[in-house]
Amino acid sequence: MVSRKAAIKTFVYDFFAGALSTNDSGDLLFDYSSGEREHYSSNFHRIPISQGYWSSKTDGLNLVRFIFISESAIQSLSFYDRNAYKYPKTEQLLFISIGCTSRFPTALIALCKGKKVSFLFSSDILDIITQVKLCFFLKSRKIFITISNEMVFCSYNEKFLSAMQPKITLRLLLNYFQLRSEYCTNRHSPSTRIELVK
């Protein structure tokens, strides 16, 4: 049960109640499948380096049609807070947080198969690279990406691309490497702040 010290709107609380908890201070806690924990307070936000993941539910996965993948569970709460009206059939929704990692849990491939997958990441270069790697991973492909100064170097299937950081996007890389993807991007909220009431 989540403490009401967390100032979360009732409909958001109801949707995520089974997937989060609080400590005595009212901080929000999100348990990952690998044993790590995301910890959100009014003073800090700790996102685990994890090879597991957090999900908004573990039951009723056969009903899921839309999956939203983010770096942190707080991003999921923030997105749902602003966009719930677009998804009245809540049983069709699944939110997943992968934490700070470039080694994604293999369970995601099966979870996402046949679903509409959206990424809830920011537009900074590290999040763009995470989206690119995750998109290739979900298709059981591997892309190699390195950053040097302002340049990004990518290689996949004996093809190579180098570009300035501001020009790198998921769509650019998918088109260049001729990898079809149904995944959506740019669905992140401009703010992922959740106010906690002490």
C-alpha cells in the first residue's frame, strides 16, 4: 500500500498501487526484478544500474496491447498522469523501467513481441543512444555505438555511420541501416517530477 504522503493523483495511484511502495518518510520505492530498487524522494532520485526491470504489473499480461519503456518508473507515472485519458482500457497498458543500463533483460523481447511499444526517454544524446540500442535489441539485432567528442560512430551489419551528436535520432539510424521498426519515440513528458508531501 502506498502512503498518502506521496502527492499522487488518485487515478495514478490506483493504476500503479500494486507496483510501488513507500518508506516511513513517504518516499516512493520501485522494486526491480533483479533485486535493485528505484528510490524517489523530494531530495533525490536514485535510478538503479540494473540488468532487471520494474513493471507496472505482472498479471494479465495476455491483455496487454501497449507497452511503454522508460529509464525510470517515475517517468512512467509522469507519462500516465498526463496521458491516461488517451488509454481508457487500462488493462491493455504495461509500463516498464529498465534503469540505467545498456544490457537489457532478455525477458523484454518476449514481453514486447506483437505489442505496440513506445519509448519514454528524453531527447539528450545518451537517451537517444539507449533508444537505438533498445530498438535493435528488441529485434534481436546488435548495433555498436561509440561517442568521441561531438561525434557518434555506429556500425551494424557491415555498414558504418558517423554523425555529429545533434543530428543523431532513432529514425535516422533505422532508416540508414534499413531496419523497419514499429516503435514510437518522443512520447516522453517534458517533466518527470512528482511532488512528495512531507
